[in-house]
Amino acid sequence: MKPSLFLAPLLLLVVPACQGTTVTEEAEQINVGNYAKEVLALPQGDLRIVLFRAIQDAGLPCQGVTSAELIGTDPNRPQWRAQCTDGNYHLVTVDPNGTALVVSRKTP
């Protein structure tokens, strides 16, 4: 059997699989999601864990988040004022792609 004849049936299986949807359509089908909206939907306990992790990943000292107050009005970029156990506050903004921006100030 010649190699080209052997590969022909395999190509018949592969070619139809490559046709069908464009890259944009595939991305829509995957439905990557809006992480900001997912964080908005979290119960308070899980939200405090997510905010704690964002603060820790930013390299700021925090042993735990005791409270979180939603202060932003944009559902695509929600903002919370998170208070850590040491009393310090941090502003945490979550983008739709899941990136968290943490802004902090020292309390007097």
C-alpha cells in the first residue's frame, strides 16, 4: 500500500473537522465568561476569600478580610472596599478578564 493511499482516509476525517466555525465563533461557543460578574455573584464568605487572595497577590500585608463593601457602580468592573483583620482598607477592582487591581493606603 502506498503511503499516500493510506493517509487519504485520515485526511477525509481531519478536513471536515477543520471546517465549520471561525475562530471568533469558537471563542463565543467556549464562553470564556465575565469573571467580574462571577465575583459579583459570590456569597459573602467566598467574596472575602477572593478579595483576600487579590490583596495577598498584590504583595500587601493582610491576614484575612473581615468585611467587604461594594462601592463601584459598574457591573463590568466592580469595586469593593475590603477591610483586613489589622484594620487597613484596600480598594479591589475586578476586570471582566479576572485581573484584580488593588489600591491601598495606610491608615493614620
